[in-house]
Amino acid sequence: PKDYKPGVYPGRIIVKSPITQRIITTIVEVESAKKIFDVDIRIQNKQVVRGTDLIAEIIVFNLGQTVGKVDVKVEAGIKDLEGNVIVTEENRIAVETQASFTEAILVPKYLEKGLYIFYAIVTFDDQTGIASDAFEVVSRPAGFLALSTFYIYIIPGFVSIIIILIIIE
């Protein structure tokens, strides 16, 4: 409908058959019909460890209308697939033709592993442009097992060898 509020609406489409079931993650972005500014996002890493920062570049650009340099509101945040806002931050930036900045949002430690949505909403004169992308929250970084093995086995083993060499001499 024309009166639907601009925003990011994540969801799932479930396709079932007698043999299998597939879940398709969907993101519907509702924007203003006419807008002066739009936004694009580039997530640095699509797998983020809970308790660390999600880092994304946010690019705001003018769609070709001459308005001069103006301040626009940029809201960036994280939503779950049910549409619940987990974290949100708001900035004001000056844009004439294009502007970009890096946003670091802390992914809370309490989040469950799984898919989440990072979104950016640019607003100017009641006109809204939106961008979003999915990312995965994981409990530990890739290669964590190798790193923990190093600390648990290699270092104590090395220290043990040094102690034995000292005792033997």
C-alpha cells in the first residue's frame, strides 16, 4: 500500500515438500516513492563474532537533484529476522553529491548464532532511502580451534621442555 511506513522488513519464506523443507530469508525494503538521497552499505565481514564490532561502510549519494550541501539523518542498526531492532545508532552527515563513513556497531554478546540484518536508512525532508544486507553472528572466529590449541598445548609444552633442559644441566 502507498501508506506503508518506510523501513526494513525481514522475514522468511518456507517451502515444504514431502521430502524436504527450505527456508528462504527475505528482506523487503520500503522506501519513499520520491527521494533525493539514497544509501548503499558494504559490510566488511559477513561473519561477526558476538561481542565484537560489525564494521560497515555507509555511502549516501544524491540522486541527481540540485539541493546544495545539506544535513541528512542516517540511522544504522541491526535487526533479527523477526524484525526486532537489536541495536540502532543515528548520525547526521553533510552531503552534496556523495558522502561515506564507516560505522562500527557492537554485536551484543547475548545474541544467538544465526542470520541478522544490518540496515541503513537515510532521511531528508520526509523522504527515505534504505539499504540492508544479511550477516551471520558466530560464537568464535574462524581458526579459533587452532589458536586455542596453540595456547593450551604448544606453549605449556615449550615451557615444559625448557624446565627439563634447565633441570638436566
